[in-house]
Amino acid sequence: MTSDLQFRPTDPQFLLNPYPWMAKMRQEAPAFYDPEQQAWMVFRYSDVKRALSEWKTFSSILPKPPEQKDFTQGLPFSDPPKHQSLRAIVQKVFTPRRIEALAPRITELTHELLGQMKQHEQVDLIQAFSSPLPIVVIAEILGVPLDEQKGFKHWSDGILASDLTAIQNMADYFRQLLKKRESHPGQDLISDLIAAYEEGEKLTGQEVLDFCILLLTAGNETTTNLYSNTIWCLHEYPDENQRLRNDLSLLPGAIEEVLRYYSPVTYLNRYTQVETQIGDQTIPAGQVVHPWLASANRDEHQFENADRFIIDRNPNEHVAFGNGIHFCLGAPLSRLEAKIGLKALLEEFPKLRVDSKESLKPIPTLRVHGLESLSVLL
């Protein structure tokens, strides 16, 4: 077996390009038990979709309560009927209209960052643009004052790295903010979540806290990586880059193709409630299952030329935002931010290109696919 076809989850080169290994797994071991992670990995598109949609077999409820007491069984860790009632309450306030209404403010923030970038010939795109924009947008949705947003990026990264101190600090901050909003409501999402209810059922303080943490971490990581992964893809495919720059009306389709080609979230967690069969493997009840979104999105049986980046790919039924009842609530916000931010970035800097002298450094975790930094020449 060649080196790039071995599972090396801490090797930067593997993290940059795990796709040859995924292709081998889809072919030879589509359902595979990894003793180190004590989890079953599922790789094919049809099996991943099934694991994400059949919640009676593949539950989202954590089998053991987390050691970190600042998390409970919130929206991502619930099954029906609890999941439906939680989601219904959240959807009452996190509406498409509310998201669309953010467009002018996202545009304003985008141009502020681009204005700062114009003072330089070269920047780290992630520090200068990809990271600050989604963090500020989410902080403003939640009603966090500008001078209190400094810790957000650190906390968000801390959750990915299972840094208990970062998680605790974030939870403590949001608890204080919840107390303030309970006595002095504002025009923000936290105030509306506190007030919202569905058929007499309200969110508990802990459930509001869980949703704040979810929105901050999921919204930040997904959109940050979507920005930088787009520029990374365009760097790797100069012909597609030129096509897009010649016709920016292709941008919405290009964003969907980035989500498929370099899925920001690599895999999710599910837990078997009953014994089940995937391929020729029998998976017992009580097992951890990792449906690999990134592998499903490169499945050659689902996508023609699956390993090519094609900006106007159609159809493109990727699973980058999940599938089934847990389909990402923040997907419309992420797409809106990407359309506004990337269009402005490409218009403002028609000659923007990746600095080929700088080597690419991946985010050092397998859970998400993206870069720690991306040096670009403006």
C-alpha cells in the first residue's frame, strides 16, 4: 500500500489531501471499524445519506453525557420528538427573512475588511478576511457588543480542539449575556430565543446556551473554510478560476462545488440504536459511526468526474450541510455570506492569487477541512 493510501490523521500532507485514501476505502472497505477511534467509518454516498437520515437506527443522542458540563443534549445531539420541538422553536426566530435582512450589514462588513486589505500587497486571507467576517456576523446576530467579540475565534477553535477551558469560558460568557437579556431584552437572536415558544414549550436557559455555542462554532468554521477553500480551489484549477472571473453569475454554483469538492466538515457522529447492516458488515447496537461527508461528496457513483472541480456542475446533490432532520440550520446564512463576501473579494481584487512560495498548512484536525493560513498576493 502506498503512503498516501494509509490513514494518517495527524500527518499534514494527509490532511491536505485525504481523498485518495477515501477512494480506496469506498472501493475496498466502505464500512470499516477503526480500533483506535473505536468507531465505524462509512464512506459511500448512499450509506452516508442513510446514516444521516435513519435516526431510529443511527441516533444523534450521545450515549454517555459529556464530561464537559457546559454542553447538554442540545439540538445537534437530539432525536425526535425532542429534536422537532427544539428545532421548531429555533426556526421561529432564525428565519429566512431574518437571514436575508442581514445582507446589507454583511456587505458593509465585507467592504470594511477589503478596505483594510487594500493597504497591503500581500495578506494572510484567513486572518484578514475569512475568519473575522463570519465571527462578526454571528456575534452581531447574537447581540454581542463589538468590544466583547475578541475571545470568539479562540473559543471556537477551542471547541474543535476539545479545549475544556475555552469551552468553559465561552459558556460562562453566554450565561452572563443570557442573564442580561432576560432582564433587558434587545433586538437580537438571544432575546428572541428567550421569548420564543412552541405550543407552550419554551427553551431552557441551557438550551439557549447550547444554540449560541452551536451557532458560533458551526457558523464560524464552516464559512471561514468556505471562503478560503474557494480561493484554494480556484488556485488549483486556473481554467475554472478564469471562467468564474469572466462571469461572476457562476458564483452560486461555484460555491456549491467548493462545498462538495473541499467539504468544510469532514465527518459527523452517529450512534447505532439497533444492529444494522452496511455493505457486507454487520454493525452491532451501541456503536459509534462516522458518516464521512467528504467521502460521500467524492463518490464516483454519485458524481461524474468526482475528483474534478467544475464550477457549473449540475446536478450537485452534495451532503456538505448534512441530510435528513439534522440538515444544517445555518446553511442559508453560510451561503448568503459566501455569495456576498466572495463576489466583493473577486471584484475588488481581480488579480488576487495564492502565493505559491508559501507551503499550505492544514487545520490540524481531521474533523474539518481547511487551512490555518493562506498567503495571497493582491
